[in-house]
Amino acid sequence: MKIHISMGAAALLLGACASEPTPLPNVASQQATVNGTISSPLSYRNPLAGYTYRGPTGPRDWREVNEEQSEAN
């Protein structure tokens, strides 16, 4: 357990001694202007459209079900 703590402390110490990262460039002036007037109209679509309820039909004998779904039929 002590080795894990010492390795974690060593990683923190080495991270603190690392050089400062280079700052990111200012890209706000480089971004293209977006024309907000050109957009496609969005309309609501019901995610449940076309859904049909398929409830259980009841317990059946598994042998009959396997025979109906076998490749031989």
C-alpha cells in the first residue's frame, strides 16, 4: 500500500515541476461567420409513430414453438 502512495506522490511532484504549457491561440478571429438565416425548418416528429402493441399471447409449449421456428419448416 505504501508503494502506491509513494508513486502517487512522485507523480504529483513531477507534475508540479513540469514546465508551463504553451497557451492556446486565439481562434475567435479565425472562425467563419455563420449565417443564421439559412437553416432548414425543424418540425416535430413523434418518436412513437407507427408503434403497434405486441402483447404476450400467453404461455405455449416450448417444443411447439421450436418446431414452428425451425429451419425445416
